[in-house]
Amino acid sequence: MTVIVDRDMNPSISNSRVLQAVEALKSGDRRAAVNLLRDELRFGSTEGERWRSVAKLSFDIGAIDVGLEASRRLAATAPVTLERLLDYWGNLANYGQTEIARLAISKLPTAHRQHPAIAHFLGTIAGQEGDFVTAERQFRAALATTPDLPQTWFALAMIKTFTDGDNDLASMEQLRGRLSNAQPAIHARFLNALAKAKHDTGDIEGAFALYSQSAQFRQTEAVYNRDAIDKFADQLCKDFTPERIATLRQSSNQDRKSIFVNGLPRSGTTLVEQILVSHSQVVDGAEINLFRAALIPTRDYSFAGAVDYEKRAGEGSDPWGAVAREYHEMLALRFQTTGLVVDKTLSQSHFMGLIMQALPSAKVIWMRRKPEDTALSCYRNFFSSAIPWSWSLTDTAHYFRVEDRLYTHWSALFPDRILTVPYEELVREPKVWIPKILAHAILDDEPQVYDFHETKRSVRTASVQQVRGPISTARIGAAKAYERHLAPFLDAYYS
């Protein structure tokens, strides 16, 4: 007698598939892991809390369609909660499907649409799209219902300029006294917003004190490991030499689907991204973080991992062409297009050698900016993801020196494929540098790229306001006002 197992109702089988996916990733087999997760969608239950972990794993490895469907199933799990819905809508927005989230919200009863958390979400996506009027209206609607919302005060502070005697600043000062028991991450975010308000009014002393307090709270999230980053950089520079690179197999993939923009955070990468995205041949761009997923077969992104991957792939195979195809497939899923996109993922200097190996046609634009201006901007910025080095001025100096070393190494190895763009020169002479950028990216000169601030798109970085205005030299020398406070960075970096 044949026994038919209803796999929708058997949690052990579902758990087994997810665990098998994890094991496949440990062995460097991303494709097998993705297929297992897709099987989970086909045969797994339509609801359940476990879809949260499936979504996270899927997003981590670039299986964006699987992650979104897992997130949707979590949101549909009874009892339906606002927290799960917001998580799903946030994932939609993260991956360029904001209109689906807006449509879902529009179908809610009026009373539900007026919930402060939903108003905050709608304000956030409006701000990312450059609609600051709508964003402010939504944030104020949320605060009118619940004044003590530190995250909404933060969001509002990021899109407005404070002045002396500002009523919002007074309200934030009052709220500060009521946040002593807030979670460290929330407390840190609010202090950062209050610091920004002080900065706007010219209170440099008060602003820096608050930025420092915010950074101290964030230091509880993670520790910056100097030894680990030093060892990793040492190994990259030792292993990736012309002679050793020549021993790796050539990639057969000559497709050009992306333009890489690299550089430290706050060095002008979003500015260049916006310029490029204004071109008719470029569809979109973001901190995509997908090439790391494509490199899962190397296990650790090292040269030794690359050699081991080639051995496992076998003689006569095309391992780097396979990595390129995986990356391009993920790009198509992320942007729903086969057009050219800008990839400005942070820290791509850590696997630049493998990018160049897998994508022989890849072009890189590497932004360089005065270190102290960049350091101050990083210290002042509240990065949504954990960047531990940015919470200490001396750690920032250490990280910058490592990045300087990697920049020197990669640009010497690939001088024809990496274009160095000094931020200060770009903003002073855009009509000189924009044509150089376009030529390096193999794009024709087009007039609208010079009016990049008029391009309508969602920007998810802290530069969301800056790229909405014409190019400006106003931020050159920004560190001068904080020079005394930046002494720990200056001493550590220039010593």
C-alpha cells in the first residue's frame, strides 16, 4: 500500500529542508540552498512563525523572491499583527516594490491607516522618494497621536533644518528626559537626532556631546575587531598578485549588467550613483549586497577559498562564469530588469579581486574624499546597519587606513578598470569629472546627468536630501568646525 504524506502538514519535513539549506551553504553550494528554499515554498505550510527565519536566510543569500514570499506568509499568519505587516511592507520597500505596500495600506480601514506606525512607514518611504512635504506630514501625524516616538522624531529631524527657538527642538529636549529606560539602540537613534538639531543651530559643543553619547550606546551592539580586519587585509594583499591571479581560470562571462561604485561611506558614492542613474541606459542602483552572496561558493571570499572552489568545480568547468551568472540573476530579481544598474555596496574592497575575476568587463568608480570630512560625516551619521568602527574616532582612523591600503593595492592591480574620483574635484568641476565618469562606465554623455537632482527615484542612504539638490561645494571642509573634537581621529590617522 502506498502512503501519501501531506507535506503541507508535516513540520519535520519543512524543518529538514531549511536545515539542509543551511548545510548546503556551509559547503558553499548556494544554488542547492536556494532550490531547497524554493521547495519549502512549494510544499511548506502557507503560514507560520518559522517563515521569519526562512525570509531572513533567503534575503541573506540573494533569493529575494523567496524572501518576499516568506515574509508575506509570515504577515498572513494568524493572528495577523501590525509588526508582521510592517516587516513585510518594509521588505517590499527595500526591494523596490513600494507600490505593493502602498496598495495594501490603502485597503485598510481608515482607523487602521491612521495608526502612528503606519504613518511613520508612509513618511519614511515618501522621504526616500524625495517627497519631503508628504514625509513631514506623515511624521507629524504620527507624533500628533503619540508624541513620545523617538524613532519618528529621528526621521523628522533628518529631513528638516532646525533653527534657534525651534519648537520641535524644545519638544525633543523634553522627550530626552523621559527616555532613560529606552533600549540602547532606540536611545542612540534619538540622541543622534537631537545632535543633528543642535548642529543645525550652530551648537557644535552640544552636538558633538550628543553624537558621542549616541556612539557610546551603539558600542553595546558589536565590537570592532582590529586584528581580524588587519589579518584579512594582509592576506588579500599577499594573495592577490598578478602572478597568483594568473593561475585562476578565466571567466567566460563578458556581460556587463552593473557599474560598481566603491568608496568609504559618506565619500560621495551616492552622488555618483545618482549621476549614473540619471543616464538613459542605467535603470537603478543601490547598496545591493548581492555579489557577496554570489561568492558563497568560495566560503570565505579569500584567494584560498577561490582555489578550493575551482577544485570542487572540476576540470573544464567555468566557476567564475557561474559566479557572474548567479550575480546577474540576482540583479534581475532585485530590479525586475535586465538593464544596467549601479552597485554601490559597502566594503566591496574586501572582495574586489574576485569581482574583477568573475566579471572581466566590470568597471569600478572609486570615490576618495578628505579623510577628516569623511570621518566626521560617518561619526555623525546613524547607519541603520551595524558599522562598529564608526562608533569610535580611533577605530574609524584604523579602518580608514586599512581601506587606504586596499585602495592602493587594487588600483595598482587594475589601473584600467578602476577610475579614482576625488570628491572635492567632482563637486568643484562637475563638467570635467562627469564626462570622465561616463566615459569610464562606457556611457555616452547625456545632458540630464548634469541635472541628476531632478531624477525621481528612491534613495535609502543618509544622502537622500543631498542628491535632491544641485551639486555643491558646501560640504568641503565640513570637519573644520569640529577640528578640536576630531583630535583622536586626526592623531590616529595621520600619525
